Amino acid sequence: MGQIAAIYCRVSTNDQDCKRQETDLIGFAEKAGYTIAGVWKETASGSKADRQKRKCVLNLAQARKIDVILVTELSRWGRSTLDVFQTFNDLQSWGVCLIAQTGLQFDLSTAQGKLIATLMAGLAEFERDLLRERVRSGVKAAQARGVVFGRRLGQRVKSDKLAPKVLGLVAAGQSYRQISRQLNLSKNTVMGIVKRKRVKDGDN
């Protein structure tokens, strides 16, 4: 019995269709002697993470119901170098290879697959470094504009809101542990509220 292939087609916008990709890949599969399990088509941006049809194909791969995934180009499958590398590793662990019609075969049992995997690992790491650099640059630029990240110093929205209740329960003789359970606060938060109150009273 020949290998079972899933055909995956994707276009970016609604004014496009997958007809050419589907036709080319069906012809490619027939020439290669693959049994076609089905054709999965979707319209989604190349950077979009939520691709339901691709998830269906990956689920089939994980269940070992297919042997090969066929795409016209690698860009039709992956959102980024990192995404392709991650899914490539998943497919490899399931014994499924990804084949682009251009001739690229992602199968670690072949010399070509091993070479591509090594190159993609380097590119994926480079892409992660670029992303971290862009994030750091964006944060610095925002801070230069006065944007404050994280909780501002002295800002305790929940604890400040519940402070009167905490202090009332303390005055009623309840322990910090009892108060923390009753108000769904940590014991340290309760202690902090009481401590701030004492400091404030001492200042006064």
C-alpha cells in the first residue's frame, strides 16, 4: 500500500482561491503514487496563528493517519521560520514528512532533510533574536514617550480596595490567616495592609 498524503492549500485573501494549488498538488500526488486522504483549503493571512484546516491536518499527522503533507510552497504552510521549524519537529516525531512541490522534502531520514533542519534551526534562533530585539526597542521607545509598564510603584488596586474590610476584621480579633481566606488574599497582603496602616498612624 502506498503512502497516504494530505494536501494543504492556503490563500491570503478572499479574492483568491486555492484552485491552482489543489490542481497542481493532486497531479503531483498522483505522479508520486500517493493515496490522497483529502484536500484541506483555507483563507488566512500568512501571519495568522489560528488556522483551523492546518490544525486538522496536524491532528491527522499526530494520529498517524497520514504519511505525507503536500504543499505547493513552504510559505503556504508556515507563518515564520520558527513556526515551520516547530511543526517540522512535531511532524518528524510522528513519522510524517512535509513535502513542497518545489522539491523540498522535510524528512530527517534523508540527507537533504537533515541539512534543511540544521539550517532552519539556525534561522529560527536568528528570528527569535530579532523578535527579542524588536520587543526591547519597542519598550524603550514607549518608555521614552512616558508609557509605564507593569504596576506603578505604590499601586495596589485590590489590596487598597479591601483595606477597610481587612482592618475591620483585624480590629474584630480575626487572625491574618482567617482574613486572607475570607477575602481571598494572601497572608502577606493582609500583613502589608496592617503594616501600612500602622506606619501611617505613626506618621500622624
